[in-house]
Amino acid sequence: MIIRRFSEPGDVEKTYDAVMKSDGLNHTRMLAQQHADEAARQISNLRDTPEKQALLTLCDMVLNRKK
């Protein structure tokens, strides 16, 4: 389906159903959280600046975005 770019009728629905039945989304969220936590840890020793705050905010925005 991916190779043919979901061009057949029902491809999108079948793919959606398969994703929803797997734990792929939860696993992806968990990995994203781990990466965001590590990013925050890596910059934790930097001075408090607007740039540091922007990076921390970006981590939060990525994890909590809708769509």
C-alpha cells in the first residue's frame, strides 16, 4: 500500500485500522517522550536564557501537538 501510495480504494482505511490495532502509536509517543527528556537533560546545565526556554518549550509543543 505504501509503495503504491495508497492509491487503491480502501488503502487508507485498512492502514488506519492496522495502526489503531497495533501499539505503534503508543510506542512512538514513548520514544518521543524519551528523546524530549534526554534533550532537556542535556541542556539542564546551561544558563537560564530565552533560548534555553525556547528549546524546552519546543520539546513540550512537539509532544503535545494536535494533528
